[in-house]
Amino acid sequence: MIVAVTAKGTHLSDEVDPRFGRAPYILIVDTETMEYESLDNSENVNAFKGAGIQAATMVADKGAEVLLTGYCGPNAFKTVQAAGVKVVNDVTGTIKQAVETFLSGNVQYSEGANTEGHW
């Protein structure tokens, strides 16, 4: 399975960034092999608006089935949901820990946004 994880850095040992649209990186991780690709999200970090929608499009284009993040605003949530990507909010720790927690089944899919966005 392919999962997207918001990240403060470009490696599995880096911390999860709690912001979806404005995270500096998004790691696309193959949960079967733990191989990953780091996406530079810097264009969205300082965007006036639409950062979450742009990040959601990027995640969907990479074939992610699940997004692991801290907070996902309403517009971004609608966009990933429309693309068939499930969202797990309130994720913390390193990218590797987040993926391992997901694989253990110890997560709950979100029913909606958990922030107003723009933070």
C-alpha cells in the first residue's frame, strides 16, 4: 500500500509535520518495502491560499491510498477524499513510527477535517 506522510524532513527518521498543506515535505511510502520518495512541498509552505488543495492533488497523483498527518483542513480533506485517499489525523512521532502504527492497525480514519486550516 502507498501512504503519504507529512514530514519535517526527507527521511523516515524525520518527524511528522502536523500541517498537511504547509508541511515542507511529504513522504510517499510503500508500506510493503518501506521504500519512499520525498516530495518537496516548499511551493505550498508560503502560499497565501490553496496550499492544502495543491498538496492533496500531489498526494493523489502519486497514488497514495492513505494520508497520515497531524491536521487536515476542510478544503484539503474534501480534495483528498474526492481522490479516494483516506485520512488519518493526529499522527505524531517519526515517519517510520507513523507508518508502523498505521500497519499495526492502531489508527482511526478521519470522518472530516480536524482544523479550520490556514495555520
